[in-house]
Amino acid sequence: IRLSLVGSEMCIRDRLREDLEEHKYNACIEKSKQSNLYGYSWYLDIVCESWDVLVLNNYEAVMPIPWKKKYVIKYICQPFFCQQLGVFSTVENKQLTEEFIDSIPAKFLKISLQFNSLNIISEERNISQRLNYILLLNDSYKNIFKSFSKGRKHAVKQAMKNELISVDFSIDELILIAKQNYDFDDFSSKEFTLLKQLIEALKNRNKLELLGIRDANNTLIGGSVFLIDSHRIIYLFSAMSKEGKEKQVPSFLLNQIIEKYSESQRILDFEGSMIPGIASFFKSFGSIVENYSFLQVNRLPFLLRLLKS
């Protein structure tokens, strides 16, 4: 189906997931300026209930569309464990993101989608800016450590005095800590099952690093899940017990990742946050802000909007 034109010879088409040419799609994700693990077909197959794709020409640019259906209403929404999607492209065109948005099929009556930081969206649309924090790892560990805040340096040094040793762990152990120590309003058993499936897939593709700390009784007191590719290290999930927090395990594990991957071309992606306390923690590692856009569109007929309100 022809949806929109970009120039005289370029067009965007809607492709159902089952009609996707996966090798071309994934090659576009890999080569794109916006490349990240969230966009690959195997990743989206796990985190999305359903998804389609908008494709420019012969996969010169793509935009995955994660969607759900409630009753007869189809709507686009951001999947769990997938902070930024949007347009992935190997071509230069300032209007490309706008063209893709205009090409979203009319069958989707609501849109709530987070685009990636390189997608520029007109302020005339209903968008809000969200904050991510990233740390460039292309310097020596010594210089990166210098950029830590005074409090973060102290926390790392305190953790080292505790003689912590990082270990591998099972995701079930980490989920148990999460359930015992946090109120996950947005999480259910379904999301934890999803996390387990995702970690298994990442492990099979060597895109995963799990770091945890055990106490003297060999009980896990904290752990972190990192997604790793040639571009980014994504701080996907973590959970700490009370003892883990007291022993500065969060600072210790992030410092270990920073030290291990320093002097590389990777970026440490903290995945947010809009919550001031968490944002302050990420910022204390010397990270910088990366803005990305959250687009919301309501195409519901007026009477349906009244019923939903």
C-alpha cells in the first residue's frame, strides 16, 4: 500500500510482520545512524504483542510499529524493555521522520510512541521531551572516573572497601529481590516472564552481561542486566536488597562496567529517567542528557473519546 511520498522516487509502504524481509530489515537497523538493539526483529518479536513496519523503498529506512488491540480498537504503544524506537535510516533527510509519522495507517486510532534521540519531530505535533542519560566510554577509565560527582566517587570507594566480588546469577534470583524490595506498579508476572524470555534470547546472541553481588551466605544481594552491542551498553534492569543498597552495590556494578568498556567507542545508556532521584544518580557518573520525543495522537471518534473519559 502506498502511503506517502518522500521526493519523486521514494515511497513508504506498510508491511505486516509476516511479510517482512527480515534480512533486509535487520541490515537496515544495523547500518542505521540510530542503530540499537530495541529495533531488531528478534527483539521486537519478544517484547511486542504485535508489530508491523513502515518501509522506505528497498529498506533504506524503517519504522517498527508496535501495537495492541482492545475490542475493535487497534492502538500503537511502547513495549516494555524498549525505551526508544522510531525511524531507523541510512539516508539523510530532515523530513523523513515527519513523512513516516504521516504514513502511520489510519487503522491505528491511538498512538503513544517514543522515538529515538536522532529523530527530529515538529513541535506542532503533540510531543513531549523525555530525558535519557548517556556516558561516552571513549576515554580512559581514569579520566571518566574524574567526571564522577564527589558523592559517587565516595560510594565507589566505599564499595571497594566492602571487598565486593561480582558474580553471575540466575534471573529468577534477581526477580525475587525485585519482588521483595520494590513496588512495581507497572509490572506483573507477565512482564517478569517477558524479561526472562528476553534475557535468554540476548544470552544466546552474546548480547548480555549479568553482574551481581552475593553475601557471605552466597545469597544474591543485588544485580544488574546490561544489553551490549557494538554501539551501546544499555542498563536494562537492576534490583537491590536493603543490604545491597547499604553496601553501594549499584555504584559498584556500574563502575565495573565503565572500567571494563572504557577506551571503546561504545556509549553507556542509563535508560532514563524522568524520576528526579534516579536521574540524579545517573547524572552523578558524569553522564550527559540525551533528549528523545514521545508522540501522542488520538484519532478516536469524538463519541468514543467521551465514553473513554
